[in-house]
Amino acid sequence: MNTVRARVWRFQLQTGGRVRATVVRRGDLPVGLARLVHVNAMACDLRRVLDYRTKELEANLLLSYIDAPGGGTPLQLDHHALDASSRHIRCFVSECAGLGMLTAASEAIFAWEEGTDPLHSFDALPKQLPQVYKNKGVRPDLLFQLPAGPVAGEARGRYRKQALLPKKPLADQKKRLSQLAAWSTDHADHSYFMSWVYVGPSGVAVDIFLPESDEWDDDALVEGWAEEEQDEGQEHVFDLHEAPRDPEPLADIDALGPAEAEGDGGPWTAPMEIARPLLHTGEPVRTPQEHAEEVVTRLYESAPEPDAGATVAGIAVRGRWVAADALGPARHEVLLGVLAERPPRQVNVRERMARSDGRFDACLDGRLLTVVRPLATPRPEWHELERVLLGDR
């Protein structure tokens, strides 16, 4: 697992549209390559064609832009190749990276656990749910289901040629916080947070913006991260932009646009709003879990037949290893596997990474399995994947 530099901001919405924002923590955020691939693979809309081959191609493309030289080292994106790519390719790579870091932030801050706490993309929610989560205007990217209730996450980003972490909130960040605050108000003060990824010649970093709330405690934020000493001038007070209510593209992570000058303008429980009866549609209501299961079933049906011995806990796994070689010699190889049925509950992420000893990164969420390994290390055997993911049963 690799890392990116990270800061945690706490911000408070005040009367009159004013905001107070302060950096409260700094540290290295663990980011798994397998999770970057995994989140993209699950963002499927059942109303469209689902095909394993497209997810395999996307995994190849995404990992071709990423350089992760070894476990525990800083994650790098090939900024030269990214800058030379067309806008839609930049948008795809940056969005996938942003969603992966948003998920990593949720793991670190809220103790969200893959395979235990459901995760859903707002783009791929069952079509009945937009009656609850409004289908117009600004929406977040991911919905994390936690024991205390759902938390919406927004992933954004910016290419920066100068120092990756700006000294104060950027104009676009203020605007997006305003839009998210309006979305939260429209959904009975729904919990939310935002991650903002920076990519540039000096690496990758992320700012995590958390609204003041009794739902989480500063002292519990990100175990092992340094608490920020609050010197004079570190608190930033600003006015929120008026939040536009016009529809806009979903999950736009800014496509790594031109660098902005530093600091200038430029099981499913729910809170009251979500628990309302859904409007009658004449169709059975599909839960997010049932939706995710159907996505994986259709990917399984289109995946290659399993090789002999390709099993986890005695369950057949369809899929194959492919090299991430879209931009030249590959640095990584990825397996996107789909299990015939749900396996037993897997071990948590920290134990899993300790068991793999940095030789590969694996993610198992329900029936979808993603494994990424550096080409310098041998492919893990199926019995080894089973031990790492499920433990000694």
C-alpha cells in the first residue's frame, strides 16, 4: 500500500454565509492501488451495457498512469503523460484516483471497512433512490454506509505546478463546499465530507474537508497523524459563493485543468429523509445491495471462464491477469476477478496488508476481487490470496 500527503480541515458554517476553516491534522494517507481499480469497477449503471472487457481495459489504462515504486512509498501519477493526454482521458484517470483517495480517507477517518460497510456510487444507485436523493443539480460521488448512518463523499482535484498543498482554501473549494452544504440542507442535514486531490511534478497530495459535527471527534481523527499547532493566522474565514442549483455533470474532478493561482478566485439504515417511503413506480424496489449484486452477476457472466484451480474458499473465480502497459513497459499487473458467490467475511485491511507483506495489494468486496502486483514480484497463488483475504479458517 502506498501513501499520499494529506491534511484534514475542519470548517464551520456560520450565520450570514461565513465559513471558518482550520487545518487540524497532517499525515500520510495509505492508498491501495487495488482500491482505485475496485471503486471504478463498481460504478456501473444497470441501464447500460455491462461488460467485463471494458472494466479490464479501464484497469489497464488507469494503472498505466500510476507509479507506485514500493509498499509504503509515496504514490506518483505520470504527470507528463497525463498532461499530454486528451481531456476525457485526464478526467477518467483523475476521477478514479480521486474516488480511491476519497475511500481511503473514509477508511482512515470514519473507520469504514470494505466488505463490512456498504459503499455505493451516486451514479449507480438503483433508479428508485433518486426519488430520495434528488436527481437534479449537484450531487456527491460516493455514499458510505456506516453504523451511525450514511455519509456522502465528494471527490475533486486540481493539477498544480507549484507547491502541492496551497496555503489557504482555493476559490473552487469554497464554491464546492457551498454546493455541498446546500445539498446537505436539501437532504435533512445529511452528513458529508470532501476530498480534494492535487497532482503535479512533485507528487500527489490530498486535502480532506470535514464540517464541524458531533458525529466525529477531533481526537479520534486518523490515528497516528500529527495534530496541527494552531498559530495565529492559520484560521481562514471566507464567504461562501452562492451555490448554483442548475444541473451539472456528475463526478467532475476538474479534469486536472490549468493550475490555479494559490489562494485566489479562480445492511442499509438511513436518517429521516432517506427513510421516507419511496414513491410508487410500479416496479419492485431494489436495495443498493441488490443493485450491487446484479452488477457483479452481469460482470461475472461476461468474464472469461476460470482457470483450473482459480478458487477462493472453494468458490470459482472468473477473470485474468493483464499487464498495465497502455503507455509502454508495464510496472504493474492487475487481476479483476469475479466470484461465483459471496465468500466468508474477509479480514480487515490492516491485517490483510500485513499478510501480503507488500508483495501485492488485494481488495475483496462481496464477489468482486481486485489484485495489483508489481511485476518485480511473483503472482500470488490462489491459496495465498485466500489466506491473505479470508485468514486461517
